[in-house]
Amino acid sequence: MLAAFACLGVACRNGAAGQGEPAQQPGQPGASAASPDGASATHRRPPGNAPYAGVIINYPHSGCSFAYSPVDFCDADHRAQIETAIRTQAPNFNRHYLLAVLQERKAYFQQSIVLIDSRDGTVFPLPIDAFSGRLAGTGGATSEGTVETAVDSDTFCVSGALLVYRAFEQGRFCFGFDGQRFTGHPTQYMN
């Protein structure tokens, strides 16, 4: 059974990469200082979480954004949110992934989702711009959307409105992850 939850946001490093390549590796300019185990001196990761290792987007993209998307998963804000998730969350999806909800446009209740492999620190963004609660007519969303996940489940579901390539779609959308690409509900960025 999937349990509803909300989690802390996350973020990425600056840099551009080709399809399927990490955006930035530890030790490159912009990488954060960490102790030998990858945790900062003041914050410790839950046992077993690997340090941040970079963003992989296995769909058409430009740098750390899906093609034509305004969301840059490697900017400083996203990177800070990802680092926070690695430090504070235990795996909550498919045994070893951290499903982290990131803040995007707070005034519009918009958030994004990334999966972080707790074994190696690789970050995989869900191919959407954002999700929110259901839209209320022309006024937009009045609440955040919900995410259902479980550590022993191989699917997670998002309820509310998905924003993908300047278009909204409302409902309950379920996704899986095969280790490289998302499965389940197709989005425009998956083409």
C-alpha cells in the first residue's frame, strides 16, 4: 500500500552534460566541501545514503533541464534542496531511492520530484516542470499536490495537476522507475 507523504526539497550542481551523463561530479568547481564520508561537518546523512553524485536526464535535455523546460535541476537552489534530502531522508521508494519533492514556484504551489539513488547519490528528475494541487478554474491551484510512495513499492503516484511543456493535466498519475528511465504515465518530455 502506498502512503501519502511530503518531503524536503533538493538541488543540483552547475554544469551541462549530454543525454544520460551526470551534470557535475564531486570535485568539480561548485562541488560542496564534505568530510571523507561525504557528509558536512554539521549535517550527517542517514546511514547508507551516498553523497550527491550528479544529475542524469535520460530524455532530450539542455544541460540540467528537460528540452524547453524552465526548471534547471543543477542551479544552486535545487542543489541545496537535493543535499538536504540526502542528509535528512531515508529511502522511501523502491527499497533504495529517496523520492524528494522540490520547491519550484511556491506562490503557485508548484513543486518538482527527483529520485535519488541512496547507493551512489545519482539524481534522476521526473520529466515534468512541476505539479500542484488541482486547478480551481482560471485562478490556478490553491494547494500543493500530493505524492503517494512506499519504500517497498515500485510505483509512486502524484495527485493534482502536472505542468509539462506549458500544458496542465489533472488527475492521479502513477510512475515507476527502471533504474534509468521513468515508466508508467507518459509525459511530453519522455518523447
